[in-house]
Amino acid sequence: MTKQLTKKQKKEMLYNATMIAEGAMEPTPTMSYIQAWQHLVDTGVVWQLQGWFGRAAFRMISQGTIDPAPVTDEETPNNEDEQ
């Protein structure tokens, strides 16, 4: 059973990921440089930060270094209405 993170823990994880990706903080035993970028992509936050974050993430996804964010049911278009 996976323990859910608290809101505070999620904010701290996001902050750490951003600082590691930016190079302002060293990677930690629980989050590597690549894991930080993957977290930013998975949460969608990378696309809300300064432009270079998004461009760097796009480049890493294109090179296969990190994966694109998984598509959820909420993001899947519903084509039932199309004719």
C-alpha cells in the first residue's frame, strides 16, 4: 500500500525538483537530476515555468532522456460527439 503525500510534502517535492533542475540545489539521495525533470514533466509544472524549462524538457523528451507525461483519462479526447 502506497502512502499518500501530504500537500506540504508535494509542495516540497516540487520545490526541490525545480531547484535541482535549475542547478540551484544538488540532487538528493531521493531525487536525481533526471528524476527532478521527470517530476516536473509528470506534474505539468515544467510548462508553467520560465521558457527555458519547457525547451529543455522538450529536448530531453525528444532525446529519450525522460518520458512524456502519461496521458490520463481526463486528457483523452472523447470523439463520440464527432460525426
